[in-house]
Amino acid sequence: MDKLYDLTERDGLPESLRVLLETFPREEWESHPNFAGLVAFWLDRHEMFRKLCAVMGTDAEAVMDKKMDPRAMQQRLSQYGGALLQQLHGHHQIEDAHYFPVLRKREKTLDRGFDILDRDHHAMDGLMTRFADGANGVLQGSLETGRFRQELTSFESLLMRHLADEEDLIVPVILKHGPDGMH
């Protein structure tokens, strides 16, 4: 696959897929009449994923710096890591089964972008499994916190790339066409 489209290689969507983003730039999203409701909710979910990763990273660093009891980190990792995986998996299922097919029909010129996001979701399945294995290793005491922190950083980096690209493609489509018929 072309490096422009591979989650582990790209640094953003190709310009040809960012055409609606020029018409609907990020800094204007919240003031758009179609922002409230679906778009705001969807972006809140993405923000939750970002915050969960940040909290787990901060906790791991605190343990490494001996500023947090490893057992407290393990409890929080179990809670936050489980929530992240469960919510992210459900989020991707809804996007794959419902939102992407509907949005693809609304904006056929971005077909390749939806293919990229679909490939991302398949790649994220493997990354989520690797994250779960690392988290379970910490919880069972077979993986040191520093190694988990490295795994989390890698996972977080790719998740952030995916979320940003997904937002750049999806939000402008919903702003342009409105949320009607998406529910």
C-alpha cells in the first residue's frame, strides 16, 4: 500500500482528500449551524479517547518517577484501559456499519478517504490487541511500566493520527450535508 495511505507511515490525509476541509476549516467548526448534536457528540468521543491515553501515560510516568504507587496505577489502568478499548471498539463498529457507508454516499469524491479510514480501523484492531496485551502484562506484573509506556506512546501516536484524519474527512462532510439521516 502507498505510504500516503498507511496509518503507520502517513502524516495526514493527502491534499486531494482535504478539499472540504478548505471550505470548512477546523477553527470554524463550532460556529457552524450543523455542529451541535451529532458532530459535537462525535468529537467529544474522540476527545475522550485522547484524554484516556493521556491519563494512562501520565500515570505510567508517575510510577516510573516513583510519584505514584504501582498498585494505584494498575487500578486506574484496568479502569481506563478497559474503557478505552471497549468504547473505541464500539465507536469503530458504529462508524464502519453506519456512518461511513452513509457519508460515502453523500460525498462520493472522498471514496478513497473512506477506504483509508476503513484500513485504519483494521490496523487499529491489531494495535488495540497489542495495547491490551501490554496493559494485561502490567496488571499481571509480567511487563514493566517503562516498557508499557513505550507501547502506549506508540499506540497513542497512531490513534491520534487516525482521529485527526478521520475528523478532517468526516466533520466537513457532515457540516456540508447536515446530520439529517445520520441517526
